[in-house]
Amino acid sequence: MAKLWSPLVENLEPYVPGEQPKVKNLIKLNTNENPYPPSPKVNEVVSEDEIAALRLYPDPDSSRLKQTIASYHGIQKDQVFVGNGSDEVLAHSFVAFFKQGSAIQFPKVSYSFYPVYANLFEIETNTKGLKKDFSVDVDAFTQPNGGVIFPNPNAPTGICLPLSDIRRLLAENTESVVIIDEAYIDFGGESAVSLIDEFKNLLVIQTLSKSRSLAGLRIGFAMGNANLIEALDRVKNSFNSYPLDRLAEVAAVASFEDETYFKSCCDSIIDTREWTVEQLLNKGFDVLPSKTNFVFAKPNHDSAKNVFNRLRSNDVLVRYFDKPGLNDYLRISIGTPKEMETFIQVLNAL
Ligand code: PMP
């Protein structure tokens, strides 16, 4: 193959997103999407007038959405940053806070985009092993560091740390920015957003992709001290002044205005998750305790790879990570009750 133009790019190992198959008949449990559609209020706001307004640039400050998120979380608008999916918010955060010339710390097993950003932005990394029970070891993060980041709940394990652990970590790490990636917080975890006034170096990142069924619109946001948000705005404005398109912004606002629908979707997913865990335990799987919309489970009767392949040939797609430490497990997103029943039936018939 022809050489790429820069040695940095030549050596990049990009993130490989989960498969988005073109065929429709699959039970798709591989990328932690929400099995339910977005709130019906989203349909109402994507009106003819909104479509006509697409000739105009969007509000570069996404003011309406920031105010909506601020009111929802009981914080100030200048404590909110929004971006094109939390992936983009994370990328800006790496540039804004982690390019300090010293290594950032994150768990060895966590969101696989972190090492990709670190390489892209030439940031050193120092990864920390999980505890024996697969939970994140907050006491392993030691000062000095160039920043700390981890998902809570963690991915792909699904395990959530209590707020008391996050507080302990923050009390020990006051000299660099600590990012808690809460992509899955709405499925039973306790958000660290309540700590942002107390810890000026804490940035909490969330997304509308999972609990609000808007993965296709790409909306993520960060919450923290106004000073952290200003830093993110500077980076964003040096990259793309319009992070959110007009439709994404109105849809996101509508979604936050439908609390009843949001709560009922999350509750259904939590109930279905608990049912799925019970079924997998009955079948002899090891299942990690999940506070997310997926479960991380180890088959004991066959290898995870075989089970993955055999499910795939029966039109059920789950996620298999071909990496040491993860390759005994399958990550199974929680679908509708009907999808999960079919999944269990297929498993039973393998
Ligand atoms: N953080 C974690 C831990 C994730 O698993 C994901 C989803 N792949 C993201 C962030 C990014 O989500 P999005 O860009 O859709 O907001």
C-alpha cells in the first residue's frame, strides 16, 4: 500500500466502530443503541418550518439546548458545552485539558476511543488495571498526572462506581482535569454532576445517543466549571463554530422536555436487562453487574468467539472484542423484551 503522508497518521490505529449491518432482519445487540424510538415530541418539532430554516446556519452557541440542559441538571448555562456526539466532546476535551506534556491515566479496560485520541493528539498514557471484580480502581490513579478519564459506568464491563468513590478520587486529584464519561449513567447510576461546583477540575460528559435514542443525530454534552467550558469553547471555535446542526438542537431540546417518555424507556431497559441477566445466569454464564443498557457476559460451555459466530449465523448480532482480557466475554446490548426473548431462544438452541 502507498505510504501515508505523515508518520503520525501512518502509525495511527483508528477506533473500529461496531458493525452497522446493511441487512434488516438481524436482531442488533452490538452497539448499545436504544431499542425504542426517540420521544414523539421529536417528530413534532422537526416541522416544515424547521426544514425551511435549514438554509440558515445554526446558533453557534446552541444557546437553547445549553439552557435546557442547565435547567434539567440544576446548573448554569455557562457550565454546559455541547458537541456532535460525546465522541466529539471527548476529542475537544483531550486537546483542551490533556495536552500537558505528562501522561494521562485511564483504566486498561475502558472506552477504546481514549487511546486513539491520545495517539492522535500525541498525549502520553499510563493505563491502570481493573480490580479483581472488574471494577475501576480509583486508588490506582496517582498524582502527578496529565489528567484522568474513565467511563462511569465503565464500558464494556457495565460496572458503575458509587459517587463516594468518585469523590475520593477527586479529593486526591486536584491538580489536573478529571473527566467522568457518563454515556450510560441513566440506566441506574448516580451522576457526578452534583460535584461540579465543589470540584473545579471535574468535567462530566453525557450523551443523547443511549438513554434518549438519538444516536443518529449525534449530540453529546459536557458539564463543569465555567472555566473548563470556556476552554472547550476556544478549542471548538478553532475547529468548527457550528457543532450542532439545527435539527439536532431542536430535537435534543424536545427530548429533554419529555421526561415521562425518557423515564419509561430507561425503566423498560433496566427491567429487560435484569430479566436477561437472570436468563444468562441460569444458562451458566458469568455476568458482571451492569448499570448500563448492555451486559458483559462470559459463556462457560463454549468460547465467546464461537458463541458470537453461532449467534451471528442465526441473525443475532452481539459484540465480541478480540483482545486479551476481553475475549472471554460478549457484550450484549439490551433490546426490547421480544428481541431479548428471541436472543435467549437462539442461545438455547445453539
Ligand atoms: N463514551 C462511551 C463510554 C461510549 O461507549 C460511547 C459510545 N460508543 C461514547 C462515549 C460515544 O457516544 P456518542 O458519541 O454517540 O455520544
